[in-house]
Amino acid sequence: MSLVVRNIPRADVGVIDALAGFGVATVHEAQGRKGLLASYMRPIYRPAQLAGSAVTCEVAPGDNWMIHVAVEQCKPGDVLVVAPTSPCEDGYFGDLLATSLKARGVRGLIMDAGVRDVAVLTEMGFPVWSKAIFAQGTVKETIGNVNLPLVCAGALIHPGDVIVADDDGVCVVRRAEAAAVAEAAREREANEIDKRAQLEAGVLGLDLYKMRERLAEKGLKWVDEAP
Amino acid sequence: MSLVVRNIPRADVGVIDALAGFGVATVHEAQGRKGLLASYMRPIYRPAQLAGSAVTCEVAPGDNWMIHVAVEQCKPGDVLVVAPTSPCEDGYFGDLLATSLKARGVRGLIMDAGVRDVAVLTEMGFPVWSKAIFAQGTVKETIGNVNLPLVCAGALIHPGDVIVADDDGVCVVRRAEAAAVAEAAREREANEIDKRAQLEAGVLGLDLYKMRERLAEKGLKWVDEAP
Amino acid sequence: MSLVVRNIPRADVGVIDALAGFGVATVHEAQGRKGLLASYMRPIYRPAQLAGSAVTCEVAPGDNWMIHVAVEQCKPGDVLVVAPTSPCEDGYFGDLLATSLKARGVRGLIMDAGVRDVAVLTEMGFPVWSKAIFAQGTVKETIGNVNLPLVCAGALIHPGDVIVADDDGVCVVRRAEAAAVAEAAREREANEIDKRAQLEAGVLGLDLYKMRERLAEKGLKWVDEAP
Amino acid sequence: MSLVVRNIPRADVGVIDALAGFGVATVHEAQGRKGLLASYMRPIYRPAQLAGSAVTCEVAPGDNWMIHVAVEQCKPGDVLVVAPTSPCEDGYFGDLLATSLKARGVRGLIMDAGVRDVAVLTEMGFPVWSKAIFAQGTVKETIGNVNLPLVCAGALIHPGDVIVADDDGVCVVRRAEAAAVAEAAREREANEIDKRAQLEAGVLGLDLYKMRERLAEKGLKWVDEAP
Amino acid sequence: MSLVVRNIPRADVGVIDALAGFGVATVHEAQGRKGLLASYMRPIYRPAQLAGSAVTCEVAPGDNWMIHVAVEQCKPGDVLVVAPTSPCEDGYFGDLLATSLKARGVRGLIMDAGVRDVAVLTEMGFPVWSKAIFAQGTVKETIGNVNLPLVCAGALIHPGDVIVADDDGVCVVRRAEAAAVAEAAREREANEIDKRAQLEAGVLGLDLYKMRERLAEKGLKWVDEAP
Amino acid sequence: MSLVVRNIPRADVGVIDALAGFGVATVHEAQGRKGLLASYMRPIYRPAQLAGSAVTCEVAPGDNWMIHVAVEQCKPGDVLVVAPTSPCEDGYFGDLLATSLKARGVRGLIMDAGVRDVAVLTEMGFPVWSKAIFAQGTVKETIGNVNLPLVCAGALIHPGDVIVADDDGVCVVRRAEAAAVAEAAREREANEIDKRAQLEAGVLGLDLYKMRERLAEKGLKWVDEAP
């Protein structure tokens, strides 16, 4: 038996939109260096950037049936997150599904598998992060869960978690932590403005971050010539 | 002993050009989900789209000699298909060979290995799908077959088969099936116009494809809250 | 104990700039088909092209501390070359480090690991060749050598060697050989002008390179029809 | 800040030992085809088979410090489960740590990274499933969590979950489901005794599982000769 | 529509058994260095060696239904060859199917995907060459062709071709060429007896194969000291 | 032009034999965690252990000609180290070459490519560490250097360096450092005897290595229950 959960909690839209404004790298650092999906998750076009509420969808290898089920559970501002029960690069998703998601106000797709019709998706401006681009078709035979927690590209994602994605990849933020992470990201970014200005002016990170003493303690030696 | 076959059958140009107008995903579906080359075959620039008659060329690892032989067998409208006898990512092909192919009216290259000079190839508008981009040079010592059937990126290709390629990858269509596949692709695309319109209007795939009953039979349950 | 070497020899700027004008494929051929880094080293944006003097930096997996040390050793015209002591795809490098390198006149980065903030790096026009794009943060705990020889993406690189990089990948030229390689590349390119013109005019490589006799000696047969 | 949780619930020893008697394939099927770790997790010697309670340990790339912390939390019958915060194949674990775990009655190690001293581990009969065998040493600089849930080789593991491993790989069973899964596995195995006997006697699966009618409905045709 | 072909030609049993006695390397050389499956096809235990007539079976990703269909087409002396329509590492095959194949006199399995129950298969002495070992279960929903030609691990295999496999991997020999290849392999092996004796006696390959002159012509220089 | 260097320095046999007695992990640690070849270099059978003087051999992809040249440069106690100029998994080496090397007293082979005849090599007891096992044959057309430094599986190796290999992989020790590394390895091993005894007796590494205070300083907290 598989389940489709209709009601999921979502984070505050203002918080989600704030997170969308920060890069994945910043959000990932702001929440203590956690939540990244595997580095093989790449955008099908660049630049691309979004944040949204995760609707999670489990699929069988070579079978995209449950994506059709998941579409109905998506609301404006959501991001659809799809993971296969075993590794697969088939083309689970194309322009018709994207049309349907776009009609529902969905912001993008995170697919731990393959997608196709990428030229059309690019023209549509529908952002997708995927493991592969592959035209291989799929069947509609096996059911799975929608809106239960799943592991996608190595990261645990609960329905309603916030997905942040850009050219660097994809990060998940726990719903309950989203507001705090957005605030921490804001502070981190503010903090970087001054740093960037100093680095642009030629100040060295060694001095800006006061690293010289600790490096010496660790045993680093500067010599004029190679031994 | 290796052979170069001079006369190969080719599909009707009108059929080839019709196939060029459909995407790889559509053609692949239209012929019963077969014929795709491996997902690692990627275009060196995007967007790119073509169809043409396959001229097949077998090469030794690290040896591009036979490509020079194959060039002579190419005619306007052809696509050169090259596969090594064991996996290799060397840069078998660069701008001089592209110049030669272009002069003969060849539409593009399918290379189950590496290519180089991709900045120039991009400027020239000569489309290539390859396994790798790698500047590694090759030698000219070992002969192989031209215009015999070969396996390229996991797909069997006969000389004269139709190659269809776009941003989603590469597909081969048997010459004898090309006309029927083009017709099936046309029907499939026509059929999608109405579907796309309905999906844009917010109709769900669940309803459009009448999936609800069969999902329930398989045991799918909708619940309001996660258990 | 780890060492930072302050004074390294560098090739003549005129020679470096000459090498920058040739593609990686040409330079690689001109020096006898050696010096290429692995094909997984890809530019974060295209087109990109540079040449510069290598400043080498060894880092621990998941630890970018030594990059901060290496920045101080960089001079205008240099290229920073970073290799981890064991394979790692973490995001060692982002926009703040790029700001710092740019302020010092560094021409680009060769990173046998991951980088992040690639959207900003692209806007900045700071070219990077890397193994991965990954937002994963790093620590600052372990020291390593700066400006000692290291193996980066399969190639041995000495500080002061010339790095040449473009859309085809990355090549290293020994400092002592740089002038001769630049001259050989110039000759090679000059030699290709005439060849390109002939190929454009439809002359076959088989004839231009006088290959037919040797192919026949090897046993190649041309037949009209497949057997 | 990182946490070490001292008290974790564990499944009943009788249930764990029952699960140890079934293969991973059987347990995985018995719990509805879920819980497998990635196929790259391989035993360092074969045959090997175990079940035990998971003690979970998060490590930084190239840093095995937290394994020393986790050892103290292990009790007889446990299995240590280690996952890095980003992919790494370094040799986190060798014969000294195995000696320590063995002294505490730990049944084996699940390591989503590399291990070393495998000849000695084999002699000791200490079973390990790992992503790699690699002698690369690690540092002790970065802390992480012990006995919090983590994703290991693509599977979510809670402390106290039951780990089942054999030559086919590794499977996790939720603690609360362990007894039911053991019972289902027992039934499944009992059910297979008769099937195996029939198959040995030459009965076809097509008949044993009554597949012929459904295959025909799907459109399968038997023909005497290839078309 | 998919087809199951009942009658396939098979090579002479004496020829097949003769091929079984040669190693894969010898057979591959004897037929002109062709016919090898990809190097990722590895035996689940070593040593293992066989030859047999191919029964070919196409399966969908994550779906082993057609293997049950193919079993019925197998006769004593056959080898079952299974390839998925897109890459998949799921555990398509385990001890029950092996029991069934063994009951029919099948000599082994070539699986371009995953298998499970490898401890039992090893005990049974049922040899398998596969891409992966993975316990992941499969469904029975999608049909495919049995005994039509397919590409398995990069090699084209017709039903009735001879499969030769050992610790070095897997090779296919065309049925029509099997007798000639067996004879060529016999000659090759006879020829190696004397060579091996000479090499054992300390004769150098350089002299045995008379390589020195040609090496010198190519430009090889022997020097006493490194330059 | 390529060179074969006849005279290379070798380390003291007593030192080499001492290094053979330590594991790769110990030697790697004793020399400051450097010198490991990539983790994909695996022994074709286990257990296997050796040390010897490197004779280095560069080969073209798919071309094993230079191995025949290198054999002549090998003396008793040597280890042949072969690296292709671009990645290749072909079967460069089989039982005839092993026979020849064994006749010359060579201790084993390090091959950053494929080998074949592994069943025979196993029977012969000729140890090989390789990237792949693959029956694919090679040609004899292209020359390369013998006994010049090369990069093999990511590590720089000079002729005459000491190669140490066991079930954990392969490590290179600089000839000039071999004696000191052997001494450091001896001390390291002596030092581990007492540690191992204490760990066997149940002393925790946390106490043996006095880690508790530094862990607390880094911010590690022990709690009784998960938060």
C-alpha cells in the first residue's frame, strides 16, 4: 500500500522568498553546513535560482506514474521533489508535465533521475535540477508515496521543507528552521559586504581572518626557496 | 582485414528532414521506446538539433585514422557516427576534420569518445554529440571498418540508419522504419497539442489520462494527514 | 611540517601571453602530446581561455585553509592550481576568494575539486576549471605545501610552469620549455591555415596527408557493397 | 555544536538475531522493498553476514575523530554506522579501531567511505561493508554528531535501527518494525521452500506463479521463428 | 507488442565445449579482437569459466518479469543473457531463478544489471557475470522480447551466438563463426606453448617477436643515463 | 622521440625487503601521509603483498608495445609500473608477459589500465595491482619512454623509487627516503603493539589518546537523550 498525503505544512511565504534571494552556498553555511543534495544534481540551464515548499514524490525505476499523482498535491510556490526507489537516469519528466506544474504555480523540479525535452523546458523558463538528461521513456505501472519523507540525492527531505536551488546545486532547509536560517543567511551576507570590500582593496584573507599565528602553531614554515 | 563499404542505402531525404523536426524524445516514443544512445552522449553546445543518414566508422582507442577514411564516404545530409573498439575519451576530432565534413555537407558528428577545439566547433555551428571533451591527441596506426554495423554508446547502428539528435541526446531510427516512425511522431505531436492546451488550462493529468481508478485498484490511498 | 615557498621562477610574460593565444589542443600537440590534465576538469563557463604561471597549493580533503595562504604568494599573471591530498568534490572556493585573487591580478583557478558561487564567478568573469560544482563548505584545520610540485588531475605541475586552459580543458607546459612550445605552436597554427583552406575547398585528408598507400599496406579494402 | 547521545533504544536481541539469519534480499522484500543502502557498499571479505543495532556516527571528509567518540557509545551486539558529511573514500578505519570495537562486542562496521588494513580485518574476522578500500590516512580536527539520525549510502538510519548485512549488501530495518519484519521474513522463507522444490523439479515459474494469462493480456506473443 | 521466439539455431555442442576450454582472452584474439562485453561485467565468484548458447532476454528497468518467460526457452547447454532497456543495477535474479535455470541444464547467466543471493549462488556453483550485486527487488509489469538480438554491456548478441566467459570477463562469438574461432583459438594456444617455454627460459619478447629494428625505426633510443 | 634509460639507481635491497614487511597503510603514515596511488588500483587476488624497485613504462592507449621494451630493463627485485598516456582499461598484460617478468625475478606489476589472464596469473602467484580486468587486446604501434618519471594512478613515480603494495592498495616511497621511511614504519609498528594490547583490554581510544578535553573545547556535548 502506498499513501498520498493531502495536507502538508508549509513554511511562511515571506521566509521562503527571503531564502530564494540567498545563494545555496550561503544558506548551506547559515544552517551549519548541512542539507546539500549530491553534487551530481545540476540545473538544466543557467542561471537558475529558486526557493519553494517541497512536495515529495517517490517513483519506481523507469516509472513516472506517481508524478502525475503528485501534481495534484502541488500548490503555487511549491517545488516538486522526485526520487526513485533505486538509481535510474530515465527521462521521467518532460514538457507536458512542466506545463501542468507551471499551470499550478509550481516553481521548479528537483529530480534525482533524468528529464527530457530540455530545450522546451529552457524556453518555458521552467527550472529543473536533475541527475541526468535522457530521452528514455517511462511506464505507468507501480505506485509509491507522495508527501512522505524521502531521501533525494543523499539528503533527507520532508514534505513542506524549503528547497533552495541555484547554479551551485540544491539545499534543503527544515521547515521549522527556515525563519532562523533566513535570518542567519541575511547576517552572513551583510557580514560579507565589508569583507568583500576589504579583499577587493587588497587586504589578504590571512590578515582579515587573523590566520597567521594559528598556521605557525600548526607548523607551517615560509621559506624563500624550495629546499 | 578491415573494410570500407562505398555504397550504402539511405532513407528518403524528406523523411529525414521530417524526423529532424521532431525532438529525440518524440521520435524515441514514436518507435516504441527504443534506439536511444547512452545518456552520456551530450551536445557540445546547446541548442542543437539534426537528423541525417549514418555513416559508421570504427576506430581503435587513441587512434583517429579511420575518421579520415570515413570522411570520403560522407555525402550531403549524412551524420558521421564514430565508435572506438574499447572505451576511450581521447580527442579524436577537431576543427580541421569539422571543416572537411562541413565542406562535404555533413550535418554533424556522433562520437562515442572525446572531441576537441569545441570553441571553434561552436563558432562554426558544427554540432557534435560526444562522450567527452578532451584535447588528448591521437595517432594514425590502426585500421577499422567503415560502413559496417557497429554499437555506438550502447545502440546498434547500421550505415544508412537515420540519426536524430537534439539537446536530449541521440536516437537511431532503422532506415526501413524511418517513414513509419516519422508518421507516428507526427501523430504523437498532433495529439499533444490538445493535451498541452488542457494541461495549461489546469486540467490534471490524473483526469486527462483517466488514471484515478487504476491507481486505486493498485492500492493507492489518499489521506489528509501523514500517519 | 609543511612549507610555503615564496620565490618561484616564472616564464617570460611574452611567452605566456603567446601561449594564451593558442588553444589547449594546439599547445598539447606542439609539446609532443603531453601535459594534459584529466578530462573531468571543465570550465565553469564558456568560452574561457587563459595562460599564466602556476602557483601550486596542496589542500586536505574538505579543508581550504591553504588557499588563503597561497593567495599571498600570487602575483599578477599567475594562475592558482589547487589539488587535494585525496579526492574531494567539496566547494573549496567561492566569490570571496575570487575577489581576493582578482585584486592581486590572478588570471584564474585550476581546482581538482569543487567550487561554488559559480553564478557570481561567471558575472565577475573570473575563469575556473574544476572537477565539480558543489556548495559544500570546508574547514580550516590542516596545513599543506604551497609552491612545491604536485599532481593535479593526473598531471605533474611545478610552481612556475605555464598553465594553458580553454574550453577543451587544461594543459601544463614546463617553464623551461615554454618558449620552444610557443614557437612550435605558432608554426603548427601557421601550418594549419593552408590545410584548413584546402579542406574547406573539398580536398580530402586522405589526399592532403597522403594516407591511401599506407592504409592499403595495412590491409584496408574498399568494396562497393557490404559482404 | 555537535551532540553525542548516550542512551538509544535498541531492538530486542532475539529479533535482531532472527533477522541475522535471513539474507538481506529476504529482509528487504519482507519489509516492502525499502531500506537498502547503495549497491556500492560491499563487504571487504566474503562470505559475511550479520545483524545488529545501529550506532550512528557522522564524520567530516578526511577526518575520523568522531569514530573514536562513537566507540564509547557501542555495546555488545551493535553495528557501527559511519557516514561522511560529503563524499570521501579515505581510509577512516583500520585494525586498531577494529580491535577496540571487537573488545566491546561490536558485530561489524558499515562505512560510507574507505577502510584500510583489510588483510588484518579479514584475519580478525571483523566484517566491514564499505564504499572503498584505501590506505589514505585521516586527521582528527572536526567534530560531528553521534547517535543522531543520518543518511548513509542513500538510506536514512536512526540510532537503534537494525542493520542487516550480507554478501548482497546492507539493509536497515526500523526498530519499531523489526519484530514484524522478522516474522514476515520467516514466512517468506517458509513459503520459498516449497517453491524451490517445485522449481528444482522443473516446474516453470510461468506456471508456478500463473503468469501466462497476464503476459498474453499485456500483448506478449510466442512465435516459432524470428520475424 | 513484444515477441518470444521459440526456435533458435544453436552452434554445435562440440564446438561450444571446445570454446569453453579456451580463455576469453584467447577467444577474443582468435576472432580478431572483437566481441567483448564491457569490463564492468564481473563474475560473482572466481574462478568461473563456461561457454554456452545465448538465449537473449530484454527487460525493463526494475522489472524482471521477462526472465521468467525466458527460462522456458532455455535448453541444456544454454546461457541466459539479460539486458535492460535502460541502465539499472537492481537485483533482477536470485537463488529461485537460478534453481529453475539449473534444473533446465542452463550453464550460467550474463546479466547487464544486478543480481542477489550471491552467497547461495556461490554455494550452488551457478556462475553469473553481472554489472552489480544489489538486493533491490523488481516488479513484474512490463513485457519485452525474448530471443531477438540485443545489445548487452556494449556488445551485440544474437540468440544462438556462443557466449564464452571466465575470470577475465565475457565474449560473444557469432554462431556461424564458432567453429572457425575454436580452430583459430586452438592454433593460437598451441603456438603459445613454445613461446611460453622460451620466455620461461629467459628469452626476451623483444627478440622472440623481433621487435628491435622496428622500434628503432619509430625513433626509440636507448641511453645509459636519464638526460 | 622516446627514451629507454638503462641505468637507474635502486634502493638497498635490505631496505626494500623491510618495507615489504609493513603494510601500505603503515608505510603511507610513516612517510607523512603521501605517496598513495588512487583507490581504484586493486590487487587481482588477495592476499598479496610486495615491495620492489620501480621500473617505469609509459604506454599509448590500447598499445602495449613498450611493456616488451621495459621487460628487458627489469632486474630481480623490481616491480614494473605501467601508465597509459590517456585513460584506458584495455588488457595490456597477460600470462606470457608475466612468464617473462617472472623469469627475470620481477616481483609484480602495477598497471594503471587493464590486465587479463587473471586466472592464470593467480595460479602463477604473480601479483598485479590494476585499474581493471579486461580481455581487450592491444596493438604494438606507438613508442613511449621507459625509466623516466611518470604519473601512475595519480602518483608521481621515479624509476628506482620503492613500490609497496598490499590488499589496501599501492604506495610509492622515494628512493632517497626509503631507509628513513622503513625506520619510521618500524617505530610506528612497535608503538602500535602496546596500543593494540590496551584497546584489546577495553581501554578506549578517547582515553588512550587523551581526546576528551580537546573534543570538549571544540564544542562537543554528551547528552543522555536525543533532543
